[in-house]
Amino acid sequence: MGRPAHITDEDLLNAAMRVAARHGPARASVAAIAKEAGVPVGSVYHRVPSRSALLADCWVKAAERFAAGFFNRLEQAKSLDEAVEAALLTPRFAREDHAAAVLLLASRREDFLDEAPEETKNRASALTRDLQKNIADAAKRLLPADPKGRERMAVALIGIPYGAVRVFLPQAVPPAEIDAVIAAAARAALLSGTA
Amino acid sequence: MGRPAHITDEDLLNAAMRVAARHGPARASVAAIAKEAGVPVGSVYHRVPSRSALLADCWVKAAERFAAGFFNRLEQAKSLDEAVEAALLTPRFAREDHAAAVLLLASRREDFLDEAPEETKNRASALTRDLQKNIADAAKRLLPADPKGRERMAVALIGIPYGAVRVFLPQAVPPAEIDAVIAAAARAALLSGTA
DNA sequence: CACGTAATAGAATATATATTCTTTTATGGT
DNA sequence: ACCATAAAAGAATATATATTCTATTACGTG
């Protein structure tokens, strides 16, 4: 079987996510990631083909973790109030998985994906497409009369919670009190003009 | 007088801002900036001491452009409705000065400032402090009963418009229709719980 | 119309860091 | 106990790019 590994592939991924969250993807050098994971530089290349591939995996992993909960909630929403619940997944995600949230919310996607292998880029594109489709479907379902429903839904369920949480990240965690503020703001965004 | 310059220092700064907005600060190499500005690499170093200093100046310049309008509007606000007007400066800024907005909204501050000369860092810190003071003053003035007024004001006037605009940046410009959505959301954020 | 100056121009150098290579080490199976 | 294997370990190399250096050029001035 050979010598046992000190860490799993997932440990390495999480270490890379922490470093990328702390200092930004550009500063997440292989040396820094290896140090965070507690393995020598050379060992990193036993796990992953390149730094770009590892960073891209970080982004996809973080996005998948967020998307899982979000898609599920939004698809089931039968009313605007239920859609507002989906907006609250962002502050919760930021509390539960700080590194992933910082990575998704405080850096640009391209900094993780530009040099990625084609296959990873495709996974990332698929995720983005799914998100846009979910938003569009929800808009069609819950805001059928609004010609700009898609934009409104995106702003209400993604933009507003994103911005509200961003006020606190990356240093702190969003306090519990802002969830009510986010819910009120998202609801107002969905209803304004409809009144 | 010596040979005349092809470009002004401000031309160089704007070129750097465009490159940083387009590809992110990490990818804004001196070569790329020089090419964008239309001057050879060596000439860049006649204007600025280092790449880090130039990028840091970009951030400060962009922040100053935004802050000028924002401070002015917020200081004068005598009511919550007037404060909501300050939230609308963000989408307007994104339309009028796309590069500066992308730079401020889609990258992390530290990527521009971490290696900056001390003096530039201080200017940036002063700007941040001023922003926080303005928010805190407005909260004390317009939300005197709310113990979390500062956070609420920050989320309503910075976070919400920031997130709403971010849905469209960096590729596009925020459409005019979202201003009403932002205003409704910001107002709801300021009033929720007070009702 | 030379002369001094300040900028252009791009080649040369230094540095940081991603990647590769070689050696060493720890485990499971025989 | 010995062997094959897979990973650790870190030194060596390659590459990208920030910075410095050495000319060259265009303008105003005496």
C-alpha cells in the first residue's frame, strides 16, 4: 500500500480555502498552502496537478456548498415570503462556513478560475447557469407580471444578502440581528412597484 | 524644460484603474498597465516609485471619488428618506465611473493596499475612518433608539446598494430600474423592527 | 544653434514562486 | 524479515515579472 498520507485531499482543499480566504487567491502561494496544511511543498503535487487547479477546486467546492442549500430552498418556494427565506441562507452560510463564504463573497470568481483546467471551468459554468436558471424560474413563477422579474429576484435573493453580509466579512461574522434586516429588505425589493 | 511627456500622471492612474478593473489587481502587471497607457515599461518608473504604490493610489483615488458624493449627501440627511437617497449614489457611481466602481466593489481592498507605502495606507485608513464616522453619526441622529443602529445604517446605505450593483458588475452596468428596488430595500432595512 | 534637461525607450537584472526531480521513509503483503 | 509501493521531504530548476540601468530623443533657453 505504500506510506500513509498525513492529510487527505479534502484537508488540502480546506487548507487552500483558508489561505485564499485570509489573504486572497493571488497570495495563496503553494508554499503558503503547504504550510497551512502541514505538508511540504513537493507533497502538494502528489495530490493536485497544479496550483491553478487547486484554487479552482476551492471555488467550485465553496460554490457547491452554498448552491446545495440555496437551490433546494428556492425551488420549493411557493410564495414570495418563502423566497425571502432563501435570502437568509447567505448570512447563515457566512456563519457556518466562514472561509467558503469569504472566498465566494470577497474575491472575484475569475481570480480562481481563469487559469483552471477546462473541466473545472465547465463545472463552475454549470453551477452559474443553474443559479441563473433557478432565479429565472422563481421569477417566472412568483413575479409573473414583472418584465424585470429576473433582475429583481437576483437583486433581492442574491445581491441584498450578499451586500449585507459583505459589510462584516472578511474580519467578522454577520451578527444574528441582521437577518431580520435582510429579510425586510429582500421582501421590500420583491414587492416594490407591485404595490 | 526637457522632453514633453506623452501622458499625464492622471492618464497613467486611469490606465492602471482600467487594467485593475478588467483583470483584477493581481493581474495588473506593470507591463499591462504600460501597454494600456501607451508608454514603455521604463517610463512608468519616471512617474511612480513602484507598482504597489500605483495600485494603492488607484484604490485611494477611486474611494475618494465615491466618498466625496456620499459624505456630502449623508451629512445633510435630516430624515431616513433623505438617508435613503445616499444609498442611490452607489448605482449612480457605477454608471458614471465604471472602472472605479468595479475596482472598489469587486476586489478586496487589501489586494490594493497591503504592500503600499505607509503614507498611502494612512490616506486609505483615514477614508475608511471617515466613512465609519459618517455612518455612526447618521445612525445616532436618525436611529437614536436602535442599539444596533450603526450596523443597520451600514447595511442599508452601503451593503444593500453594493450587493444590488454587484449583481451586474463587472460585465454590465446596473440598469436604471434597480434604483427603485434599492431605495425600497434600503428604506425597509432602516425601518424594519421600528414598526 | 549648441546645451541642458526631462522624458522616452527597451534591454539587463533581480526576485519571487510554480514546478520538477531526487532521495528518503513508512506502511502492507508475502 | 524483506519487498514493492506510495507518500514525504526538500533541493534544484524554470518562469514570470518587478525593478534598475544605459542609452536616445525632443523640447525650451541663452
